[in-house]
Amino acid sequence: MTNSLHVVCPQCDGINRIPQSRLGAGGKCGVCHQPLFSGKPLELDQARFQRHLIKNDIPLLVDFWASWCGPCKIMAPVFAEAAGQLEPNLRLVKINSEQEQVLSGQLGIRSIPTLILFKNGTELARLSGSMDLQNLLGWVRQHIE
């Protein structure tokens, strides 16, 4: 029997089961037929975040940011480029901390940008501040491999 992973669709939030060996092939959602991976960060609100956090078998890397934050603006293209390199083994997510203040408070976000890496709904690592692509990729790989 093939090990399969649950992957939440970035478009419709439908839950898809994909054989682990075929994760790199991408695939399309069985509900809305859109690609499951786009190589771009996914912007989520609190309700969608909870679904992706709980139902995804792949880790989530979450960037908490705000539009007025200078370091967040510096980090945004780095995070976007990282999505292209880390998907499909990770889902990269952006949460606007101004619009999602309750979620930010629940997770103890005290400064932005803050990155949190989750696996199976559990926080694995947290880092505040902006960084370059190589440091970001190294930090992620150190915690998931």
C-alpha cells in the first residue's frame, strides 16, 4: 500500500489524498480541478488557516506580516521565491497580522515579520525578522529534514 498525504487545495480548501511518491508531480484538486501547487505563497484568513494547519500532511511555513512594515516588504520577495523552491514539500502561507489580529494574538506574534514552521498542527520553529533566501532555506531545512 502506498503512503498517501492529505493536501488542502489552495483554491477551494478541498482535501486531496496524494500518494507520497507522486507529490512532486503536483496534481490537481479533485473538487475544483485547479493545481494543488503554484509555487507562490498562499494568503489566508483565520478560518482558512485553521483548515490548512489541521488538514495538511505537508508542513506549513507561515509569514506573519503587515503592509506598513518595512522589513516585511523586504521579506516578501524572498518568501515568494522560497515558495517556488520549497513546494510541494511545504505549503508557504502569508497571514496579514493587521487583518487577523485575533490569530496573531493567539499565536503570540509580538513582532513582524515572524515566520512559524508547523507540521501536523504543531509549531516546530519560530523566527522573527527578515532574512535572505539562503538563510531562509537553510533555516527551514534544518527543522524539517
